[in-house]
Amino acid sequence: MSDYLGRATAANAQIRAFAINSRELVEEARRIHDTSPVITAALGRLLSGAAMMGSMLKGERDVLTMQIHCDGPVRGLTVNADSHGNVKGAALEPQVMLPPNKLGKLDVGGAVGNGILSVIKDMGLKEPYVGQTQIQTGEIAEDLTYYFATSEQVPSAVGLGVLMEKNNTVKQAGGFIIQLMPFAEDETISALEEKLKSMDSVTDILDAGSTPEQLLELLLGDWGLEINDTLPARYVCDCSRERVERALISIGKKDIQEMIDDAKPVEVRCQFCDKIYSFDTADLTGLLNLSK
């Protein structure tokens, strides 16, 4: 089954919710970057969360970027998402090996450590929206919950998970985001809190065969769940030679001339898909003539 996310409301629109099955896109990220299991889990959780948050964007060309700058051995994670369910991401240190945490799980919190979570939304305005919060646990889901509460003032519950096979490929991945609207009643809030406490883990639910709709039903079926729509989710890198050329032109004549003087081909590797773009002296001369 291909990855997709579902969007829903419940309790007469007091609650809005999102759920995703993201196994294939997380496995694609693992394959491209050859990540260790704990980094696959960290990057996979962030990709899953970004895909759902990207689907909250209104504009066709709106883009969301999430960055984690941290003191843990991964050092940093970056993920991009658009409003169409497309995501891409990378870790600064893809190969980190850590013992399991005290619960016997992959120690994502240990890999991340302390730092800053930044959420940047480019919605076609003069300046992008930027929200920043301190990392709370490094487990990603808790950090996004804290981000929503403090930076966007939206009470939310976020669940994210990645389950690995013994051969270190991705067995299951996905998650949910539940958000309370400003007019949500205290009774609804209290009942939802109790429901969340009794839920199994996201990966256990998905591994049992549940779809995003069924995950939302488990979470919100007691409150008149309404599935609004579904959206394919994919790992997609939109890099191109033209984009790389524009980036090289932007560095200015002096630096391009230095590359030409070195008389060696210049290779630029995309951080998201590992594709290499090569520019020889003739290519660089052409870019030099286009630069300011």
C-alpha cells in the first residue's frame, strides 16, 4: 500500500486531526542516505510530522521547512514539505550508533540531545514565518507538541513512530497530529486526554494493519469522526541542474573565477537525494558571464 495521509475533524469541528502511513517514504530516505537505525527513526519521525504539517498549508506553492540544530551525535536534521504531501530530508550525521534507551527502544532522544527546533513557513509573503522552540526530549513527537503549544498557541497531541526490521529496513512508520480548536469544550478536552493515555503506540497500531483512517477512528471514533480527505505522501526531491546553476551564480564572480582558475571540475551534491551535478571549466565560464 502506498503512503498517504488522512485529514479529519471530530466533535463538531472542535477537533481537527491528521494521520499518516509513511513506511515507503521513510524507507526511501533510509536507502538514499544509508542511515543507521536510530537516525532512520529520528529522520523518519520528522519526515512524517512534516508531511502532516505541510498538508495544513493553504497555498499551492507554500513550503514548510523544519530544522533541528542540536548537540547530540546527529548534530542536525532538516526536512522540507509542501502542501501536496511531498517531503524530503537529511541528517548531518547519518551513521550514529547508540545502545537502546531505558525502554529498550531506539534512543532517538539520545541521538538528538539538546538544541533548537525551527519551523519555517514560506507562504509567498515578503518574509517567511519562523517559529523556534527549545527541544524538550529529542523524541520529535513531544518536541512538535511543545512547538504547537508555545509557538502557534494550538493545544495539540502528536504521536510519531518508526519500526525497524531486523535487517535495518523500515517495517512501519507513521503518526498522527490532533489539535483542539479555540472553542473546544472542557469535557471534550478531558475525555480526549484520557483516550490518548490508553492508546497503543503508533507503530503497534500500524503494524497490526491499521490504515490512517482506522488510526483516526481509534483515536476519535467516540466523537463523531469525519474523514475530510486523503492525500498521497511521497519522498520527492525537486532539485535540478538549473537550481544548482542559480545557486552557483548567486555566490558571485570572484568565487566562480577562483573555481575556473583551479581548472578542475566542480561537483555539487544534493543533500536530499545525493544526486551529483558536475560543472567543467566551460560550464563555470558560462555561469561567470551570467553572474553580477
